[in-house]
Amino acid sequence: MLIAYFAMSMATFVVYAVDKSAAQRNQWRTSERTLHLFGIAGGWPGALIAQGLFRHKSAKRSFRSVFWLTVVLNCAALSIYLLPDITGTAKSLFNTF
């Protein structure tokens, strides 16, 4: 899982770099939807680094809001994957009180 997140983060970082370069040259851009799809697929750590390093997509409030939503959704999905019996675990925790 760690390797998958690292690979996806690297790919997302590259996509942000290419998009920033295209923006500076007034060329074809990567859609915000595509950037968000990369993030929700596990590339959000790379996106976060790229946003800070390139100062890309870091000022647009609507983009940032959706970006953080994708982070939360990805973390929730990862939690569910890593804890497949989360309902049973939660029930057992509540039954102890």
C-alpha cells in the first residue's frame, strides 16, 4: 500500500509540474477534475507538495476546498480498507462502556 501511495504521489507531482509549466506558457492545461482524480486515487501527498513547491492551485479557494474533500475521502476509504470490520470494532468498543 505504501508503494502504491508513493507511486501515485510521484505521478500526481509530475502532473502538477506539467500543468504549472503549461500555465506559464499559455498552453493546453490539465483539467481540475483530472488533478482531483489523481489526488483522490492516493496522489494527494504529491499534490500537496507540488502545490507548495510550485505555488500551483494553492490560491484558488474553490480548488482548495475540493482538494481537501478528496483528501478526506481518500483517507476514509483507506481507513475502511485497512479496517474492514470497522463496524464490528466500533460495536465492540461501545459494548465495553
